[in-house]
Amino acid sequence: MTLSGQEELQLALRRFSVYDYVVFVLMLLVCIVIGIYYGFFSGHMTTEDYLMGGRNMKLFPTTMSLTATLLTSTALIGFATDVYLNGIQFLYMTFGFTLAAICLVYAFLPVMHGLQLTSIYEYLEMRFDKRSRIFGSVLFSLKMLMLLPTYTYLPAITFSQVTGINVYVVSLLVCLVCIFYTCVGGLKAVVWTDVVQGFSMFGAVILVVIKSTIDIGGIGVVWQRNMDGDRIEPPIFDPDPTLRYSFWSLTIGMFGIMLQMAVFNQNIMQRYMSLPRLRTAKIAAWLSALGYLTFTCFSCYCGLVTYAVYYDCDPITSKLVEAKDQVIPLLVMRTLGNFPGLPGIFVAGVFSAALSTLSSTLNSMSAVVLEDFYKAFSSKPLTERQTNVLMKSVVVIVGMMGFALVFVIEKLGSVLQVVLTVGVMADGPLVGIFCMGFLLPWVNSKGMLAGGIAGIIVVAWASLGAYIAIVAGRVNFPTKPFTVEGCAYNVTSQNMTIASPPPDGSDVFILYRISYMWYVPLGCFVSVVVGLIVSFLTGATKLDTVNHALISPLIRRFLPKQKIEISKHETVPLTDYKHMELAFQKDTGCEDSEVYSHQ
């Protein structure tokens, strides 16, 4: 009997067996057990332990945690889907990522790790003023609140597809598990659950690509079908900013994106600052970068395998799936559905990516609220118990807010694109204000604030304008061609929609037509240019007054020598002691950021 496309889809997505549920539940139980261990059986937990792991974390779990945090559920499915739709151009973004890793290790990490901060936004107060610190932490907090529901909603859709369980139920379960082990176990629980989740993510992708490759006849078949389908191609060096992907947009754009994701990001930098030595933090940076690149290559290859499987029967065109993000789950069930437990491993991997990012966000939000909002505005010190209550309350409240916002996304659908668009508004300006602090010693606080605000305005103008144009159908980014000539099931006119030629967008303002890869570099560029102009108009910072400990080592060597003179009657803030500690390490040639006492 010939099945319709919808019937075949339903059969493919109803193969989730009891073994798959067992695998998935076991992953959640492991996370809960880790939280219980570090919350109740690992000894007394101070604020430093809860937020920073006592600044004595080990290399292996921290590296795995860094890698897992960078790999969101969007990356797990999104990278493969993008390659399926557009070919391997996206893979060339590895050049930009590598440049960002080099800058992290040599330009920014030595300063951040040396200051031994809890919140990276403390740096902005040291370099500029308190307003700058609040500006940065507010940008980060608003962005995280906007992105929180995507961390649970996207994997919940995948789970709902293969089980039929309501999206709300799945989202609530994920939030509750994540809130529990983050709230109870602190950073150590987050890091060690990331280790488990990291292995789950890598295992999920490896299982799918190996089994799918074997099923269709080997790597040679995968390569040939993608060559014939125009998926394998060299970088596009055309500088046209309206191209969805080019070598320049992928290199420069990913460089800016990864500066925000892997450098100027509380979620990530909190991991580096939990390590006891700068040398260890640098090794963790290199290893996590290698892990991210390795996973990216596997995920992109998964996209090539997907095309090789569906090269003559595109499930999107034939309406076998309703959305492009369903193609990879469809491949998983087709490839692993006859092996009880294996689909559960893949779905557990998708959720692992979500749990890792969500738990990191919750833990970092508790640090930001404590350090940048409470301590910045209150002179009343908290007791250890009060601090503990405040941090855990933030985890619970923010986590439940993430679940509540799922209702908004699920009901309004297209709001998901708006959320992602709004989220990117903060990325470029955040990169810009930190780059001004580290690399441009002339910039003052007025210039930094003016630049940050200008960057937000320009990126908001570009991204929201582009969103409106795309929704109105005036802008379209075409994908590679597909065919349904080889479909084994009936493809009728009811299954397919005859698409009219896409608009060329020539009548749309060019700022609305640029690739989304340019948004972060655009925001950063505008912020830096405006920041420099305003700083020089209002009185640029004199180079001999800049604290060298706050400037990148790449720039510090060109600054005039600084002499710090302290009167015996002068009270020196703790932050200045931190500056002196870093200067002492530099002068004595001590690379490791150890704590020195100044009496």
C-alpha cells in the first residue's frame, strides 16, 4: 500500500520505544544525582564555591563544560540543517572562530583571569565607571531573558515530535531538572553535568553520521551525491554584504559572534575564572576551541549525510515535514528507529545541549544579580545565609520565567524570530564596549556609553527592518535546489505548494538585506567609532593615567610607564589591590594568577 507523505511521517516519528524513554530519563537522573551530591555531600559551600567552584576547578571537567555551553541545541540541529539547505559554506566560519580563540588567549584572558572577578562587568566599572558596569550587565540580562525560552522550546519540539508528549510538559520538566541541580549544586554541579551532557551530544551526532553513512553505501556516496547536488563548493569571495554566506561574512561575522559567545560572556568567562592558574585557563581555551570545531565538523557532515539520504526526495518540498528543523529528527528516526534506545540517545543529546546552556545561564545570572545589581546599589553587606538565599532565588525565578515565556513563543510562533532578532541587538555593542576597554585606552566612560547606545540603535534598525521585510515577503535568501522525483510515496499537488519566483529585494533598503552574519560586526564597529569620537570630543583619557592592568597585553607594551603612588593616609579600594596584584605578577614574570596579600 502506498502511503501519503503525512502517514509516512507519522510512522517515522512514532518509533520512540520504552528503551528510548529509559535512556532519556537516565540522563536527567544523572544530572539530579550530581546536583544532590554537590549540594549535600561535598562539604560546606561558600558563595565562592557556589559561583566560582572555589576557583579551584580541574582542567578536564571545565574544558568539557566550556565546550558543552557553547554548543546549544540550536547548534546541534541547526548546523546540520543549514548545510542540508545551503551546502558547506557555513563550514568556512571555522576561520573566524579560530581568530576569536587566538584573541581570547593572548588579548583578553590574561587580564580577566588576573583580576579574579566574579562578574566580568566589574571590569567595566574598573575601566570606566559604575554606569558602564550597569549598562553592560543590563544588556546581558535582557538578552538572556529573551533567549531563555528558546533553550527549552526548541528541544521540546524535537521531543514532542518523536513522542507526542505536550511541549509544555517537556519544557516544564527540563526547567525543573535544570533549576534543581543548578540551585542545589552551584557551579561544580553545572560543570560536571556538562561533562555528562557533552559526551551525550558528541555520542548522538557520531551515532547518526556513522549509521547513516553505512546505510547509503559509505563516504564516497555521500561525497558524490553532494557534489552532484552542488553542496560541495569553495569559499565565495564576493564582498557583496547581501549574500547570505561569503568568506568575508563568515570569517568576520563569526569572529564577532564568537567574541561575544566565548569571550565577553559571563556564562563562559565564569568557567575560565574558576580555574586556579592562567596557564590552565589557556589550555582549557585551546581544548574547548578544538572540541567546538570538532563538533561543528561532525554536525556539518551530518548535514551532508542528510542530503545524501534525501537527495532525490526532499522531505520539505514534498511536505513530509512541515518545518526545516524537522529534517534531522526525521533522519534520526529513519536511521536509528529500529534500534531500541538509540533514538533516545540522540534526543538526550539535544536536551543535553539545552540543559548545559540553560544551567550556565541560570548560574551566571545569579552572579550578575548579586555582584552587579545588589552589591552595586547596596552598602549593606549580606550574611552568608542571605547571600545563599538570594543566589538560589535568582536561579528559581529566572528559570521559571524561561518556562513562562515558552507560552508566548508557542502561541505566537513568529515571535521566535523576533526574540532571536532582539537578542542579537546586544551582541555587537557588548563586543564593542569591551573592545574599547581592552584595546583603546583613549576611550572614556562617556564615549563608551554613547558608543554602546549607538550600536544598539543601528543594529535594532537593521535587524527589525530585515525581519519586517522578510515577513512581508520582500526579502528572500534562496537555498540550494531540491527535487522530489525519487520519492517512494505519492507526492500530489496537495502535498506541494508551487512557489512563485522569490523577490530579488532590489527595492528594499540595503541595510535590511545584509546577511545576519554582519549584525555583530556592524554593532561593534558603530560602537567603537562613536565611542572614539565622543571620547575625543569630551576629553580623551590620558594614556599615562590608564591603569595598565586593565589594558590588553597586546596594547599595554606601547603605553607610557605608569607609576602608582599611594599616600599612607589614602584608602585604596580592593579593586586597586587587584590591579596591583596583576602588575606585580607582570613585573615579576609570574604568569599564574595567584593571590598575593598586601598589608
